[in-house]
Amino acid sequence: METSIPLDKIREAAAKFADHPAIWGIDAGDEPSALDLPHYGRLIALAEELFPGKLVYLNLYPNYASVAENSSSEVRSQLGTATYQEYIDRYIEHVKTDYLCLDNYEFAAGTKNLYDNLRIAANACRADGRDFWMVIQVNSSKPEKWLSEDMLRHQAFSCLAFGAVSLNWACWTAGWWHNEVLDKAGNKTEQYEKLKTVNAEVRRLEGEYMAHRNVRTVFLGKPDEAAENSGVEIAASYSDPLFTDVKPEGDGLFLAGEMTARKGEGRALFLADVTDASFEGDRTPRVLTVDFAEGYEISYAASTDGCEVEVIGDKLRVTLPPYAAVLLTGEKQA
């Protein structure tokens, strides 16, 4: 890319529209090879110089893209590296955006791949202080398959459990694959109302969620095959300085995202039900119990109707409908 699109050519093109009032942002590229990341780093730095205050966007490959089989010069691979971890490390090294963005389509590539990808990307963002953005799936790789609301919830709240602060759904309009939000004539499909519902549930959590930053994610409960093979920590119970003993009742599986306040010393805990990712299981709401440190008043934001947080003695009892999420926060009592 450095040879075919040198920076001088970028400067020449940008000069034609740099002052145009319609410019909102610059899409620098999509799913680059690691072989091009040093050039992308220079390109993005130049774009930020030429377009101050505008978003410069670059989206990365998921972890199921093909890797180099022989050496770092293997150009037929998508990633251009021997491992996905190396691909992300190269991006962090060479491209100095304040975010890391990637796509991962769970219902084409599998739930294990989603969890593993979230783990690698979230760890990179925590270590380098970047925001974590995800592009996830609302359309289908097969024409006969329409993703359900629960499938959308599972993706969205899994991402939030790992600290994602931006969710973008693919695809809104007809382009690739099938069953997008709008059809080729621009008419709303059944995915429109599903996505409208789930986006509204995400937005219910927005205020408190965005006031905190994710620092750790674990599975709680009885792990399924996807969880066991994802590389994500699995625990029988969860504790931090505020929420001292969090554990499921029964055999449910949850993601727990530990969060600290972006300002001040507050803490939060994001809990998402991810039981039975085959989406063919029991629809019974799942329950966790939560102990918390003395001297705190706990409040919560819930994704969906049916989420409940009850105080029972010195514990909380958290009830989540399938694939729902809740965010617990604590304030010191005066």
C-alpha cells in the first residue's frame, strides 16, 4: 500500500476537499494486513493533521481471518502475521488512534471465536488505554436464517461485558450476505424492529456504563464449550473491593465485567446472562446472588423489562431474563 498509495497522493487528494463543510470523518480503510499497518499509522497521522477534529476510522480483521503460514512476508494471508495476537500488537505499535475497532460475526464464525476475540482486543485496550469498538452482526450468512432478538442481545451484551463503548451493526442496507435491516428497495425487514428493541436496551445502560471503564472480565457459572475454549477466565464466584461474593444460583452462565469510574473512585459490575448460546434452551430467568461491602448503597440499570435486583438481608438477588444484562453501581453512604 505504501507503494500504490503514497502519502503525497493522499495530500494531493485531500487538498481538493479538506475545507468542505460536509466532511464528518475519514474512512481510512477496512481490514488491513499487518504488512500495511506502519503505512496506515503514517496515513492516519496525516489525516488527523489535514482534518483536525474529524474522526479518522480504521476497522480491523476478526480473529478467524487467515494467518501467514510461512513468514511475515506471506502476502496471501489476510492478517499478514502468524497469530492474531501479533496482528493486534502490530496495530497498537504502529497506529496511534485512541480506539481499537474490529468486526466479528458470531453467527457465521462461532461463539468461541467471539469470546476469544473480545478477550484479546479488550486486553490490548486496557493495557494501552484505548477505547474498544466492535462491529457485530444483524444480517445473516445464509438466506434462510434470520437472527433473533436474543442473538442480537447475546452479541451486544457480551461486547459490553468486555468494555466495548461503541457498537456498530452490519449490515443496515443490502450489500453482502442476506436479511439486512433494509432490503434492496429500502423497505424495513423484520430485523428493523429487532434491532430497534435491542439498541434501546443498550441505551438504557448508557449513562452509568459510559461513566466507568472495564478492567477485567470473567465467566461465572457452568461453562459451555465456547467459554471453556475461549481463553477467558472462568470462576465459581467473583469478588472485587465492592462486590465481595457474586455467584450464580443453579447452572446458569454469566459474563461479569469489573469496572472502575472514569472520574473518582466509584466501581461498577456489569452482568450479562449468556446461558445456552445455542438459543434453543430453557427460557427460565437466571439468578445470581451478590454480597457487597458495608457502607455502600447499591443502585442498578437494567437492559430489559424483567430484570430485578432485590435486597435480601445483606445480599442482593439479581434476576436476569435470557440474554439480558444489568449494571450494578455502589455509592458510599454518608
